[in-house]
Amino acid sequence: MDPLDDYLSGLRARGALFARSICAPPWSMRFSEPAPLTLATMLRGAAWIVPAEGRPVRLGEGDVVLLRGTRPFTVADRPGVPPRVVIDGNDLCRGTDEAPAAAGDHFRLGTRTYGFSADGPDVLVTAAYRARGAVCGRLLEVLPEVAVVRREPEFAPLADLIAGEIVLDEPGQQTVLDRLLDLLLVRVLRSWFGRPEARPPAGYHALGDPRIGHVLRLLHRRPARPWTVATLAAEAGMSRAAFARRFTALVGRPPLGYLTDWRMALAADLLRESAATVAEVARQVGYTDPFTFSAAFKRVRGTAPSALRRDRADIPSAVR
């Protein structure tokens, strides 16, 4: 496992909401309560993404967009077209004053397929991730609200597979779609983080360094081990001073600071999602003393472990 593998573990699609929209200009759809991460691609035609704030962004045929956060956004054939359909957090469609008949079955054309006309020139596919948690939050927090990755040759086979599967209703269909979506997401993230303006997660580029990348994978695979700078430097085959300098330069954090942040992210998810006590969570992330763990957790996460345990509904700010 490497950092991206771990961050994506919280984003693995499980019953992701898919929709294929067939549209004829002028068209506009408002997503009033989007999921923490939405992926969309134009199978045919083009569209504009109109975020809650900022300038509209054009989405061409074969482009993929990642929309991060739960603020409303609009997809339309051009900016300024009033929404004809509003899609809420339960993936339910309702009409608007401009198109009151758009709600429910009036808008449904087939399996996961919606629109006013079956022969519209524009075809949009959207899929929503119900992501939450501190671990995947480390990935979401470095993404902009709108990240468009222009068409690449490797996207086309995946988009074609999704286009073929999304209209089927066969046994195991949701699992097939979920796995295809996960694969497309990984490919899109690789492309996005390779751009000069992107801000990848801490350590992402360091994975390409044979020595520091090896240490990062160890920290993610065995976070509870009693690591020290000396033991990590030995794993890298470097002196302590040279290792600490190189790790900090490539990752952006000193080795033990990075380890503490990673342990606290794991602990936050364990406190939310498991029945383990604070002391048990402390041991799982490498602390024999729950008091030392609680102090570190409050310093890094800004709240006490016990407070997080009481508030199971808390969602990291990165996905709000």
C-alpha cells in the first residue's frame, strides 16, 4: 500500500449513484445536494460546469471532471441557462418553474437514463461517491472544487465500458459499475496530480524516489511500529541526517511529523467507525499510553478523541 492506495480506500465506490443524461439544447441541471465527490464525463457533445463560486468551466467530449465538496453546482449546455431539472441528495429529480413536468417518471427514459428526448445530441454521465472520513479527507482536501482533466487516450476504453454497462440491469451490475468508476477515478487522479498547478497529497511525488518511497510505503503499511528517525533511516539505507533532510524536502514534513499526522487520521476513522475504546484505538496506531495518544490527537486534530467518539456524525471539513 502507498499513500494514494490508503486515501482511495475511503473513496472506494459502494453503490455509487450513476446517471446517464441525454440532453438537447437548451438544457441545464442543478445538483442541489451533491455528494462529497462527483465524477462526470461527456460521452457525447459538450457542457459547462457552473460551480457555486468561480467561473464556469467547459467540459468537452471525453473530458472528465471531479467536483469536490457538497456545494450546489449546475451542468448546462451553456452558462446562464436556467435549470430545467433539480437533482437532490437522494438522486431524485424534480422539475422547476421552467419545466414542471421534468420530475419523476416524466424524465426517466430507461435504466439509469434520464432526459427529455432519447435522441438528444449531448450525453452526460455522472457518478457520486459517498465519501467520508479523515483518511480519504486527506485526498479530497488537496483537490480544487472543480478539476477538469482533458480527454486522454486511456480514458476512452473506460468511458466506453461505463457507457455500455450503465444501461444494463443484470445480476452484479452495481459491482461492475463501481469497479469501473474506481478505475477511472485512479486514472484521472494520476493525470491531475501530474499537472504543474495541482497540489498532490503529501508524499505523492516522493513515491518515485526509491529510498523515500520505500519508507513511505512502510509507514502506511505498518503505522503502529515504534518507528524512530534512526530505524527509518536504516530502512532507507541512509544516515539519519541525510534521510531526515531528503524526506522533509520531498514530502514537505519531517518523518515523525508525517507519521503522527497519518496515525491521527487513521485514529479519527477508527473512533468514528468502530466500537474500539480510546485505549484500543491508541494501541492500534502505535501508542501504548492512551494519555499520550489523546494529547497528540488533540494537538493534530483539534479535538479530544472522546469528543469525536461522541459525535459519530462529524464529517471532515475537506468534504463539506
